[in-house]
Amino acid sequence: MATTYVGTSPPRREDDGLLTGSARFVGDLNLPGMAFAAVVRSPIAHGRLLKCDTSAAAASPGVLTVLTPAEAAGARLPCVALMPGQASTSYPVLDEVVRYVGQPLAVVVAESEAEAFDAVALVALDFEQFPAVVDVREALEPDSPLLHPDWGTNLVSDCEIGDSARDCDEMMEAAFAVVDMTFLLGRVAPCPMEPRGVVARWENGEVTLWISTQAAHQARDHLAGAVGLSHRQVRVIAPRVGGAFGAKEHLYPDEVAVCLAARKLARPVRWTESRGEHFVATLAARDVGYHGRLAVDRSGRFLALHCDIVGNLGAHPSNVGGSPLLVGASVLPGPYRFGRAGARVRGVVTTTTPTGSYRGFGQPEASWARERLIDEAARLLHADPVELRIQNMVKPADFPYRNQAGEVYDSGDYPHALRMLRDRVAARESKDDNRRRAVGYACHVLSTGMGPSESFKDIGWQAGGFETAIVRMEPDASVVVHVGVNAFGQGIETALAQIAADELSVPLSRVQVKMGDTDTAPYSSIGSIASRSAVLAGGALIQAAAKLRAKMIAIAAHQLEACPEDFEFRDEKVQVRGDRSSCLSFAKIASDAWRGWDLPPGAGPGLEERVTFDPAGYTFSYGAHAAAVAIDPDTGVIDLEGYWIVNDSGSVINPAIVEGQLRGGAVQGIGMTLTENFPYDGSGQPLTTQLSLYGVSGIRTIPDIDVTMLTIPCPFTPGGMKGVGEAGIISAPAAVGNAVAAALPEVAGQITDAPIRPSTLWALLDRQSANSASDR
């Protein structure tokens, strides 16, 4: 019998090249005649560019050309996701109106990177400066500086998701108690190991772009529109991508500008983003406020939940704009039943770098607000926070379950996951060193498997949610799979190879997976985002492999003159059940198929099948997280001493990859809760432009993360996968925040903002102590 690969953990096939250094990233590409680009960026937050004198830069050693805003006039990039009422549907590649520090203004191209960077400082810029506004509350004031005066406001959209505030208020009026809290979550940067980068080469009026991307076809489509070419004149290739986390799901203005500079110069041009540029030029995320209210009755039943969400979109709506705010609102109810639940959502522009996609896509923020409210409700009711959650959870018999925002959860056992988590935590060791210790819990439902295509029109996405797989058995019986999703370090090549090997009963070593080249990959308008690659591409692959398998059986049945229902796959042969002598090898079938020899009537030559899978709906994975903290009350320093996850992402293809995804996501969630933040001063200047100052979590601050996996397959998708890429980050902030609040009950209601700084805790405790002393 063939080996079963799905559900096992063979080594990731991507890792050999990564570990030996032979993998090729954008920064490793060297084409004949290649030149190198550096981007001129705005040093001010708001104003108008009056002069861009490039004469000194052009005369600098090694400089070949300088692209100015005038030469990029008319080049624009589209907004794929629109908020209700959003006025802008695109944004310029280079603009003479400046709205954030780091905005690209020009591109210098030279014989070397060093010469290009040196010349950037020689470009003379003169501005008419305007007032900056970095806080969304100030941006909404009537006399606030307007970033886009033709709009007449800095408010991009104001809409409601789920039940209205009025409907929620009606239920809250009869509640035993209402927990009312305001939360702020700071701006964070995705920080992949490999920053962004492109190589552009023009030949005969066509362009090939090598780019570090999650969505090759989207990059192709948007580049074609920006530079005035047809799609057939643009080829996009994604080599190895060193992480993305959502930040590389679209094309950026500076990347298009580099392509325009390459066309002007008529030579290949490479640009790689520096780590400092990443903080001011790559889309940030979070930077949102939630005013949340949770109403409960005397028994602890959740009556109503409402949040007023105000998000900072930065200088203009990005490719995805305010859709993270909308997605957060759509999963705000999480795994719980509420009588009513809804959110008001507002997106606001400020003089800061635009915000957009980052792992979790608005859902960690929703979990932070909801789970903190639940813990404070438990404290008010003198209830156990775990039991209060279980009491209000959606039960297995309720599936499929539609929440107040209209999201239909497919399957699961939410109470069982939380009970399992509590049992895992109970085994921890206790210590006594005068620090305050506690465990915090948080639960979530994660929207994954982004689709179906038809629904995208309703939510303002200019894209389709389907994925296509092409599977081919070569004449030697090896297998090649082509898919439209992209690999960026998440292990999708290995996972898809495991699926193909199982579905076609061939050794894993004989399966090759190809992706990331728009000339050969099937079309994918979205690419690898939203924990969808295994769900959608895997689902399409399973269906395509089934068709290929059926054709192989039909050929064997025809040649052996037997009934197709009597055949099975065994030892790389198609044989009659119970008769090993009546069989054909895969190689014989494949060879005959490609030669067109002795095929069943109506069967064409070849062994290749193509299937497009457009799902009926989203999938929903879920999880429960717990964090154990120890806090020094004299300093406010927080140590994370333990972390536990119970997660259900449906059928698990490769357990090692899934565990890695969960642990990596949790680390990022812990980072945004305790250390990571990207603030601005009042003039719009960023205060963190170095990785050493940003506070990325490292091995010294993260304990071992205990992972337990449930596997309740999704009943609506081939293979039963639900998606896992973002699952680790969703509950992590709330679990840590609840642990801190539980350790410091006297100030628990004031644990509202992330990151949670030691200085903040110390000040809260000191103030509480002073108040207590004055009361005595």
C-alpha cells in the first residue's frame, strides 16, 4: 500500500535551500547590466512638494537616472477592498502632495546600491508645509487639517455591522450589569525576515518583475494598470519569499516607481527595502480604538455586545483600506451566543503611513476587546472566567451557526477546546517569590478560507475567491502540480505535495509543486492571504486529483477489460481488487495516455486535470489560549512564564507545520501586547525607525508554547481543512492581557491598552496605593 502522508510531518521540502543558503531571494538576483535603485522619501508628514531638484544627484558618481513625480504622473494603484461610502478607489504612485513621512517622491538609479543611496541625499526638496494630524480623535475634530480637502472630511467611512447600537442599547437597559471599557491597540509593523524587494527588466515593451510577494497575479494586474500595459505584457515571478504576514499581499507605490525607472533607463533595476524603510514605507497595522460594552444578566448570560471601532487608515486608504476593521467587526461575537451584537466602524485618515494587512487582519483587536470585557464581567459577577465563557459558548449541536454579523460558523466544539486548555494549564508548577502571578484565558473564532467569489461584490472586494489546481502525471508517472497561491515560508509546497501524493498514491518524492510565476500558474486574484492557501488550493487539488485518478482507472479498466468499480490503487499500480496479476503500472498507464494508445472511447490523450474550487462559504477555525504571567509590583516588569494553545483548524495536513504556525503567530501576538509599538510625535515624525528600538519578541522572552490540536473537519470543503496561518495570533494579546489583569485585580479595569508597558503598570499600582492610603 502507498504511504499515507497527510497527517504526518515529513520535513519541509523548502528548508534545504533555506538552510544551505542556496535559496534565491530577490536580493540574490543579478542580471546582466543590472543597476540599483534607492527611493527618495519625504522627511515631512504633510505638505506640498514645490521643488525636486535632481541636478546634483544626477551628477553624482555612478548615477544613471532619477525618476521624478512628473515622470510618474497618472500612474495609480487600485484599492481592492472598499469601505462603504469610501470616496477614493485608487492612489498615486508618486504624488506632489505629501501625507506621511516616508512617502516615496523620486527614485535614484546608479551602478551600485551605495552610489544610489549616496545620491538620494543630494536630491534637493522644497515643501510648503501643512499641519500634521496623527491622532484619529483629533482628525475627526471640525477644525482638523484635512488630508484630502476635496472630501471635506478625514472620515473615510462610517457604517454598522450586525445589530445596531440602538438595538443593543435596548437589551442593555434591562441588564443586571454592563461592562463599559475603552481599548487602544498600538500601531505595529509586520517585520518579516526579508523586507520588500523587486527586480524589473524591460524587453520589447514588456516587463518581467521578480518580487517578494504573496500574490503574484494581483501584482501583475496592478502593475499592468499602473504602467499602461496589457496583462500579457507583464510577467511576475515570486522567488523565495522570506516571510510576509500580509504586508506583501499587494503592489506598493515605490515598487511601481522602480519599474518606471527601469523602463526609463532600459536596464534591469533592483531595489531592496532597508529595515529602516520598512517602518515608514511598508503598511503598518492595528492602530485602532474600541469602545466596548458587554451586558450580562444576573446568571451571567451574555445579553448584548457592542463596540464603537475607530481605526487609523493612515494617509490614504491602502489596497485593503479599512477592511481589517470590518473583518474584526464581523467576528466580534467570537465563539459565544449573544442576544444582540454589533459594531459601528469608522475609518479615519491621518498623516501617518497607511495601514493594511497584517496577520490576523483585524481579528486580534476584536478578540482583545471582547475577551477583556468578558474577564471584567466575570470579576464583577464573582464568576470563574472559564466557566462564564463555557456557559455562553455556541454548542456543537448549534452548527452551522450564524452570528449577528451574518458569518456562518461551519463546525467545532468550542467548550471542549476550552476545557482541554484548562486541564493543560492545571498541570503547571507554582512558584513563590513575591511576584504577582495569574493565568489569563481567551478564545476566538477565526475567519479563514476566503471566498466565495460572488460574495466579494457584497463586501467591496474587487477580487474573486476561487483557486485553481492543475495536476499532471508525466509519462514516467511522476506528478507535477500547478497552483495560483504563493509560498512565502508557510510550508504550502510541502502540504500540497502531501495531498497530491496521497490522492494519487505516489511517493512524496515524485511530486513537484510549482507556483509563483504568472506565466505558468493558474490565475489567483487574491493569492496567499487570510489562511486560505491549504483550504482553497488544497480543495481544488483534491478534486483535480480525483478526476485524474478516475481517468487512470478508466484506462486500466479498458485495457484489462474489467469493471472500473473493481479497481484499486496499490504499489503504484492500478489493479483489480484481490487479483495482483490483473494490474497495470502507473508508468504504463501514463505512457499510453501521453502517446494516445489504447484509450477508452471518448478519452483524449494525456493525464492532466484542471479544477477551479469556488467555495460555498468561508471556513472558521477556532482556538483557546492561556498565558501565565509573573509581575514584579515594585517595577511593573512582566515575565511570561507559560503559554498554552488548544486549536482546531480542521483536518491537519502536516502537524509540524501547523504547530509552527500556531507558535509563530502566538509570538507575534505576545509581541504586540508587551513590547511592539510604532508611535509618532505630534509633528508626524515616526519615533521608531530601527529594529533594535521596536521590541520584537525573542527567544529570551517567550516560554515554551504548549500546543494541543483538535481535528474536527470542515464538512463543506474538500479535505476538511479550515486554515491555520493566522490562528496563533488572534487570542494571544487577550490571553496575556487577561493574565496581567488577573494578577493585578486592584487595577484590572484599567488594563485596556496594548502594548502594556511596565511603566504603565507601575504608575497604575502607585496611584492605586496612594488612593488607598488617602482613603485610610
